[in-house]
Amino acid sequence: MLRVNLIAWDNGVGLSRDLKLIADTLRDAGIGVDIQPARGRGKLRKWLGPWWRRARVQWRRWRSGPAYDLNLMLEHVRPELLGAARRNAFIPNPEWCQPADVKRLHRMDHVLAKTGHAVDIFRQRECAVMRIGFTSMDRHDPEVPRLRTFFHLAGRSSAKQTQLVLETWARHPEWPLLTVVQHPRSAKFRPQADNIAHRIDYLDDAELRRLQNESLFHLCPSETEGFGHYLMEALSVGAVTLTTDAAPMNELVTPERGLLIPFARTASQQLATRYQVDAGAIEAAVQAALDLSAEEILARSRAAREFFIDNDATFRHRLVQAVREASGRGIAG
């Protein structure tokens, strides 16, 4: 059996979701997967952990050879674990790929890219790149009545331009309801407006899923994305998704299944570019959404849902094939 060592920080949010999704997909294909936590809690474990893991890997390799066919590292390259497998592959998020990771790219046999944008970034660095795409949880619930309202899932992120969204909406009392879900620690700006429901309290998953399905429009002006989970979740429920007209956001959302917002300026974050929109662009996009007919909304909604289903199946096939090729145990299609 092909054995994979899946390595990432189980952070309780995005990376934890990615770990489970990748592990489940590979196990369903008959591939053995162990999840290796990349760091422990506390400063002492953070400092001593890499040293201890490197020593343990070297000892095991000396006694019986590499324990795995492939190390699959998410977001960061972990040099202390390179010897645990015969080959090494990296699934990066360009916006979190730090200089130390870039220096270690030559030690990766393959980079498995989530987006076309990432393919370009890592091919420019002469990496052997395979595009796998990615997927997200299917949040669709056809039993929830759809309303001509807007939804914005900010979570803990600082790259969703949430304050700009709130400021812009507060200037338009004539607009319909906007529901914003945001982590309390990130909710620094809290406007009072009758057409804004700013949810910074605890939401269980059932309530969050209801809110995602309830609004016909999802407003997602991301500055940057490693993949775009909240965009893909919006597409999964058949929402008309408004997002930034820049890569990789516009790889997921196209005019056939959403509305694109032009960016006004850029900034850098590690290997990625941050694309920032302005209030005028948000106003124009929201108005364009409000002007859509029922037939136009239905067409975009169906296209969004179909894209999610097709992408999900394609990703799972690509991931399994890429892991087999990267490990030297198969040929990718």
C-alpha cells in the first residue's frame, strides 16, 4: 500500500479542514495516510519540537529506511521531516509561503498547486508543478428558502475587506439586508444600521449553513486566496457570488456564475499579490446584482452549483493521481 505522511499545523480552522479533506480523499482511494502535526503547543515544544522530530526521523531511517512513500506538506516546508519519506511534495498557499519555504523549494520533488495562479508562481521558480485544484465542503440545503439578501463570511480573516463592506453598506439604507459573520476578535468595526446583521456571536454549523443558503447573493471581495474556500462554499449553495476580478478569485467565479469587482490597487503578501477594491466598485457590483432578473439569478445559481459539483469530482481524481505520480507509484492523468 502506498503510504503518505500528511504534514501541517492542525490549527482548528482552514488547515484543519484541508487536512481532513485530503486525508479522507486519499483513504477513500486505498492510500494509507498518517497525519503528522507540524507543531505543538507552548514555546518549549515549538523550539524543541523540530529538533526532536529530526532526530526521531534520522533514527528510524537508519534502522529501517523511510517510513513513507511520500511526505505531503501543507502551507510550509518542514525540513526536519524530509527524511521520513522517499519523496517530498508541497501544497502551498502563496500568500503564506515565507522566505524560508522558498529557500527550501529545491528540496521538494513536486509542488501540487491548488490554482492556476499558484502554478505560474512556482513554475517561475523552476519547481516541478502539478495542478490538483481543490474543493470545499458542500453547504447546499435546498430546503432553505432563498431571499434577495446578501451574505458576507469574514470569519477570522483580515483579507476579506470586511470593514470596507460594512462601511459601504452603512451608507446605503435603501439596500437589502446584509448578514456578516465575523469572529469577535476580528470585529473591530461594528456599524449600527437597520439593514446590517453583524453576527459576532457563536454560530453552530447548522445556523451558519442556513445563513449561507438563505441569501441569494454572497459578497466576497477577497484581497487574496490560497484557494478560496468561502468562494467555493458560496458556489456550492448556488449563490450569485460577487468577488474580486483577480487571480485566483476569478478562476472560481466567472461572469457565468457570479459578478466580478474590479480592483483599484495592489499590495504584496509573501509570494502573492493582494488586490484591493474600493467602495465605488462594491457599490457598482451590488447594484448590478440588484438589477438581475429572476431568470438571470436562476441561470447563475445553476451554473454555480454545477461548477461546484464538477470541480469537486475533478479535484479528488487529480489529487489521487498526483500523489501516486509524486510518490513514484503511478502516472497522473
